[in-house]
Amino acid sequence: MINEKAIKAYVLKEFREILNVEIRKLGSGVQGSGFLVEMQTKEGFRSYVVKSLLAEGFGHDYPSDRAAVFLQDLDEYANLPNHVKAIDVLAEMGDGTVRSIGGGKEYYLMMEKVEGRDYFQDLTDFAGKEHLEDRDIAKIRAMASYLGRIHAVKKGSKTLYWRKLRDTVGHGECLMGVFDIYPDGTLPYEEMAAIVKKSVDWTYKLKPRYKRLSQIHGDFHPGNIWFKEASGTGHEAIGKRPEFILLDRSRGPWGEPADDVTALAINYIFFSIRRHGDVRGAYLEGFRLFVDEYIRSSGDAEILEVTAPFFAFRCAVVANPVFYPDLSAEARTKIFNFARAVLSADRFDVEKVNEYLAG
């Protein structure tokens, strides 16, 4: 239901010489509802329609989804002959007022400045280590326990869980979208298609597990994890808990916990392949510790049964030459061996990580 009082206030402010405003509901459809707005002026009546969208389904689950639909409507209605014209896009604010957000040609986000050291730097440093140091272990435990805490917040919604499965394969920022920016010749289309098809199969296999829907970050990779420390201080080793701040949560607040876990886990594998050709040393220790610590802190042993399509997406990311142009063809082959092997297995086995790479 729309906020009629706020809509009336908006109309009286934005339209001149309005004597009276009346609003009534016209009807509802599968995706939303329409409301008639009649304005009485000295010259007579002027009529407009305000449209709302339902809050779940059809990819309209979050306010940003619905804003995107209406902003595109505002841009495009006028560009098609014989189409009704859009007047404005309205936003209801937290205080109940309504204001215009229409007419923008681009949009920007302002946020706080981050101080610290991103986790990519730690992964780079792992290359010279046979074993994890105390501060490395402390950081991995901090990240794993953090995910366990946020994933403990659950929500009952088939729609949102199924959306996360669908988006992981089909969204422009996820598996198919990442494949679409591969330079031609990097990976044959038929091989991309095979990975996508197996991933789609997994989304339908996982649909019954919708009760796993949890609060997530949505892009928990090393570049979005910044530890608050001076480089090389090693204060974790003397018992101080590592602190970090996160960036770029932008794919929706609810989803499958495996999305966050695989986003970080794939990087222990990826960095080790680039350095060693397989997963060994501090990278292998870090990978095992992160997965084991996450399962311990969350109590979610089932996660090993649902990682496949999320690992496939993350493999497509780290194997993408647009993101990592210096990656060797051999390393890229091993990454896709890993993706295909994981998609073919019923359950992910941490101890078989190097077997998965072999193809």
C-alpha cells in the first residue's frame, strides 16, 4: 500500500495551482498495484497513475531492485512510439516523506574511508611461508568466526534463497556475466556452457534447502576485507584479536552461506596455484583451517554439500584474464579442472583439493 498522505504532499509541492488531490486504488496484478491520483485545478482535473511493485518475486525483492525498474521506466517509456509517458520516480524516505529521485543520468555512492591492510597482501605473503604464523591463524579464525556469527541470522523465504541460487549462475556480476567478459579464445564456449549447465543443475538440486537462507556479506573476498593493523606489527601473536572492516556488500543481504565461504576459500587455492602449481604450504594450511574453523564456529557441516555452484562462480572470477592478465594457461586449466570436479561431486572434500585440480 502506498503512503497516500505523503503522495498528496509531494503533489501539492511539485505541481502548481492544485486545489485538491484525491487518491484511490485502481487494482492489483501479479507484480504490483496501481493508484489513480486526481488533481483538481482551476482549469479542471488532471489524472495520473502511481505504480508500486510487490516486495518479493520477479527479482523485485529489495528496494534497490524496485528503484532500478522504475528508473529504467522513466528513461525508456518516452523512447518507444505510442507508449504512455513516465513523469517521475518517487522515493518514500525513512521519515515517511516522499521525494523525487527521477531524472538522474548517473548515480554515485559516498562512504567512509577505510584504513588498514587488505587480505590480498596477506595471501601474497603466504608465498614465502611453509607454515602459518600465529597472526595468520588468528586472522583466519577471526574471519571464519565472523561468518559463523552473521550466518546465524536466518530468514524464512524460499523466494530469497532461490534468488541467490539463480543470481549465482545468471546475474551479470556472477557466473554467466563473468564469462561474458572473457576475451574470445580464453575458454571455448562449449566448455563455458558445460560449467553453466552443471551449475544450473545444482541450483535446482539445492532448492529444497531454502531453510539455509542466512544473512550474508555477498562478496567476501580478500579485497573487501581490510585488517586494522600496521603492516608487520604482529600484534595478533601476543593475544590481541585481529579486527577488520568490510567493503562492498552490494548483492543483497540474504543468501546461501556457501557464497561467503567460497568467496574467500577459492583464494587460498588460486594464490597457491599461481605460486606453486598446486595447493601446498601455508596456503593449504590456511584453506583447511578456514573451512574447518568455519564449520566449528557455525555448526554447519552441511555446507560441504552445497558449495559446488558457488565455487564454479568463483573459479570463473579468478581464472578471468581481464582480472588476472598474468595468469598462465596451465594455472587457468587447473582452476577449471577444479570447477568441473567440484560440480561433478556430490559433496566437497577438503582433503581432495589437489585431486580436483588434476582433472
